[in-house]
Amino acid sequence: MDCENVSGNGPGERQDLIVGVEDKMTLREYCVYGLQQVLVESSGMTFPVAAGMALGLPKETIQYMVQAYLIGAGIVTITQSSRWLKLPIVQGPSSVFLALSITLGSTLGMAATWTAMVIGGIISTILAWPLGWWGKLRPIIAAPPIYGPLVTLIGLSLTGVVIGLIIGRPGTPSFADPFNGVLAGVTVVAAFVMTLYFKRGFLRFGSILLAIIAGTAIAAVAGKTNFAAVGNAAWFGMPQLMPFGWEINGAAIVVVIIGYAIAIIESMGNYVLVGEVMAKQVITEKRMNQGILGEAVGSTISSLIGGSPTTSFAQNIGAISVTGIGSRHVITTSGIIVLILGFIPKVGAVVASIPPAVLGGIYVITWGMVIMQGIRVCGRMPLTNLNMLVAGCTFMVGMGAYFLPAPFLALLSPSVKALMSTGLIAGTITGITFFVVFKFILRVDDK
């Protein structure tokens, strides 16, 4: 094994976890705590819905995307917890790829976007094994002046999607309906109350899911949503291979590979948090690469069937921290539950029927928290001149890309437009370039 106890105590002693990573439990406990982790992860089921709505896809396509996401997330969660990383890590869709799928899908098309995700996953797999580069790149791509601004940009890049969900799509009956604000407001308030007033238990861990249910119930009573598609959906369905077609686009591949790097940064931090801080294990470079290998392979499979690349879900780590239930076998159980749900199209139909305004309300909270996480990283970094210059330029270039005038973008080819108008990519390239040049090549002394 690549891990060893570093707590300074005996190998059987635990510090932060009531139930340790390797501890066994009863089948009933596996099912109960595994289902609890599924409820915590439930907000991830809405990511394909947000992407599909932003791209104006038919409801049937959105239903399938939810199904594909569940299958992909289930496979990666099972393999990460039982085979590759061997930690209680739940995998879910990445906000990075939600933003990129909307940007690339609207400019280059679905086929080019999902083909790039598959190719990017294969390249990320090779970089993890046999090359083992991801662990070595950690000092660069996970540096606070790069990582902090990028996490913030992820949240900021999705604000337009949130507003669009709440206001509605032009040409639809719900567009500019004042009741949209009521639905979004009720959802936000419900999530606030359950998060702030309940510290543990179902109401705390299921707060996002329950807030969605509350908003959707009000919409149903008011006749603002329709669940007819649920009745028409089948009870069992198999995934399709490359349902959106194949199309190789160099610019899309470059953008997606950078997206994988950003998602992997997030996973690296979560591996260390769960493995070293909570489980008192050493996360070696080799083990780090094994975890990234499992994530990359799973992301490739998920993309092949029309799902999304996955990353470790921080919400589930929070649930482990509060409950103290850190058994990786519980997480394996949750992965099995998610995988089974992926073969039931009715589940996708239910999720796809959630009113857009309710989703917008939930994302006001969840993506707002993503923004604050990035700001917190920046606030904790040493405020040297180099760090502030790199972080500041990353912010400015990343945000500036979203304000490029339409007449200028019209002069560019679709591929160049995709590169220049994607703030995450423009910011990443800027930050990494300046940081590598001045930190590692010129070795500026900025203590």
C-alpha cells in the first residue's frame, strides 16, 4: 500500500473519524449511510439539466444526459473507493465542465465538445499513468495565485446561466414570469433555513434536495411544471456510445485538457483533505496519480456515453466530517446506488422536470459558495508581489474574456473564438505562464 499512519499513534487509533476508512459495518449500515451520501450528492444530478437548458436541448436529451451522468459517477465512485484511491471519495460532475460544455457546445457544437472530453480524458489518463506527471505538476497548477482565481472564475462564469434559468428562455411561456422569482426565492430560503438551523441529520445533509423538492412542489401546485414525461419514460434503459456524434476540433481539445487540469487540482486538494487530514494517511505522489488515473478513466467512460467528466464532490467530504463515518465501503455502496439509478430513465425524467427557476435558486447558493471558496484560497495565500500580480492578472484576463465585444468575436473562427472567449481558459493560460516564467525560470526572489 502507498499509505501509512502518520498520526503518531498506533495503527488502530483514529482521530477525526468515528468509523475509519478501512472499518467494516453491517449491510444495513452500508445502505443507510450510502443512501445518505447519495442525497448529499443529489445536487449534481441537476448539472446536466442546467447544461441542457442553457443549450436549448430537448427534454428527452436532457433526461438521457442525467442518466449518463449517474452511470459515469457511479462507476468512478465505485472504482475510486474500492480499487484506485481507496478513500471515501464520492465522484460527481464538475462545475468546470458544466461551464465548458455550455461555452463549447454553443460555439462548436455537441459533437466537438463531447469528442474533446473523450480525447482529453484519454490524454489525462496517459499523464497519470504511465507518465505519472500530474503529481509532479501539483506545485504549479495547485499554487494559490492560480487555483484561487480559477475557482472563483468557475463560479462567476456560471452567473449568466443562473440568471437565464431564473428569468427563463425567450420564446417560452415562462420567460419573464414574475412567479419565477417566487420559485427561486422559496428555494433559496428553504436551503438557507435547513443549512443554518440544522447541524446534522437528514434535514442538514439533504438540504439541497429538500429545497428543490419544496420549490418544485410549489410549482406543481401553481401548475408551473409538468411531470408527464416521467410517466412516459421507461423503467430500464441502456446508455448509448457517443450519442452526440464524433467531431475532432483542436481548439476544443486544448480547452478541455485545461479543464481537466483545473478539475484535477480540485481533486488533489480533496485527496489530501480526506486522506491526510481526516484519515491520517500519507498521500504519496504515486497514490495521487492512482486516484487521478481512476478519475480520468472514469471521466472518459462517462463522456463516451454522453455524461460528463467527474471530480471529487466536496459536499460529501463535508458530510463525512460531520458524521465521522469515513468507511470507504459506505462510499462504494453509494456508488452502486447511483449506478443502479443510472439505468432507470424515469429518474432522469424526474430531474429534467424540475422548473428552471428552482434550479436557478439552488445555483445561487451552490455556485455562490464556489466563488467564496476561491476567494478564501486567495485570502490565505502569502500576499507577495508575485502572488498578487499573478492572481490579479488571472482575474482580469479571465473576466475580460467574457466581455469581448461581439463585433470582435465575429472576426474570429469558431475555434479561436472558443479559446479567447472562455474566461477559465484565458485566465488559466495567463496565470500559469506568468507563474512558471517568474517563479521557476527566472526564479524571482519575492519573499
